[in-house]
Amino acid sequence: MLRSLFAGGALIAALVTGYAVAAQGNGLTALARIERGEWTLRAPDGTARAICVTDPQMLLTLQHRGASCSRFVVENGANGGRITYDCPGIGKGDTRITVETPRLIRLETQGISRGLPFTYEYEGRRTGTCG
């Protein structure tokens, strides 16, 4: 009985420790599948913005691009995941991304930027090389 309790406790400890290590990472595994280059992010209302993606991890903090932010990985799967992040003095956010193919993503982000709320939903498609 004690042996099985110890084994079960060891398994739980290993799972919790593994989760804690994964949760402290800076990015999402699925982003390694995304091709670098120019991407067009299209909102449901048809508005679009083009960005040059040199590092797919930048997609996680779109509203706070270029800021020094700490990230916490909430979900990390082969096809996407979710992070929360904090950019001291600027704002914070929550981003969920799904990688459909290396050239197609779905991205949802929301949070606070310079004291104002934001929420965006995009379909992203790679449209070429950065110019």
C-alpha cells in the first residue's frame, strides 16, 4: 500500500515539476512550424495589417511589439497554445495562437496597453518575403 502511494506521489510530483518547467518557457513549441517572411493579419471586419515575421515568437506580444515583457506559458501543444504576458509600465495581455499550416495561423489577443483595453482576432497568412 505504502509502495503504491509513494509511486503515485512520485508520478504526481514528476508531472507537476514537468508542467512548472514547461510553463516557465518564453514561447510556444508550435511556433517553430511557422515560416518566416511577410504575413498579412486579417481581422473579421476585413481590415488587415502586414508585418515582417523574423521570429514567430513576436506574434505572442503583437500589441506590445518590441517591449521587454515577461511571459508565462499556459498551454503548449503541437498545433498552438496560449500565453499570458506582462510588460512593466506598458501593459499586459493574453494570446492564443493556432498553427493550421506553416503559412496559416489563427491568433486571438486581448489585454491592456497604456491603460486602455484591446482585443484582436486575426487570421494570418504568409504572403511573401520581407521587403
